[in-house]
Amino acid sequence: MAIKSLSIRISEETLHKLHIVADYEGRSANSQILILIRDCIEKYEEKHGEIKIG
């Protein structure tokens, strides 16, 4: 599986808060975002079933 890059627009305040949460969890901001995305997908799939790709 290829790793893709994603750009987002985020306020300076929100980015700063993200860094604080990530530091607390012992993660980089990137890793924290990946975990949040993974958790969101898992929650969606619990409710709606597995997302089929392809």
C-alpha cells in the first residue's frame, strides 16, 4: 500500500492544541492525526459495516 500525503488547513490555535495532545500521548502530530482518522473509520464501520475499497 502506497503512503499518500494530505494537506489540510488548520488554525494556528488548533494546531498548537493538537501538538499539546500529541506530546501528552507521546506521539508526533502526524501519528496523532492518523490515530484520530483510524478511530473515526472504525466507528463509522461499526455503525454502517465495512467500507469496501475497489
